[in-house]
Amino acid sequence: MALRFIGIMPNSPQTDSPTIWLDEETGDLLIQSYKATEDEVRACKEIGSIPGHSSDVPDHETIVRLPAAMLEFIPRPDSEKSE
């Protein structure tokens, strides 16, 4: 696996540091961030996504909260990058 560090939460302490890496082989992002609270997960399930799609979170998935300050580190397709 060829990972590349993308960014870390600005001004984060050493013990509380949301981080993003890019898997250069697949283009996938690996995100370390805050676990969603039970209330947040419940709210996500209530809202759902698309009709007919389960709102359950499978055991092999999770919901994380990504701070807004981290959005700048998420890569965008070239057509969406601001110039």
C-alpha cells in the first residue's frame, strides 16, 4: 500500500489529531477523526440517504465526524479545483 500524508487538523494537540492520508494506488482516503456520538449516528440513521437504501451501519463501517477545518485537505477532481 502506497500511502501519502495529506494533512492534519491545524493547531491540533499531539493526542487529538484528525489526519488524512491518500492511498496512491486506489485514490481512496484514509481518515482518522472523531467517532460520531450515539446521538449523531442515530440522527444519520433517521435522515438516511436515498430511498430504499438501508440506514444501518454495518459492522465493517463507521461514521466519523470530520472537522470543517479539515475539508481543505480533501483532494478534488481537477475540474473542481479553484484556480
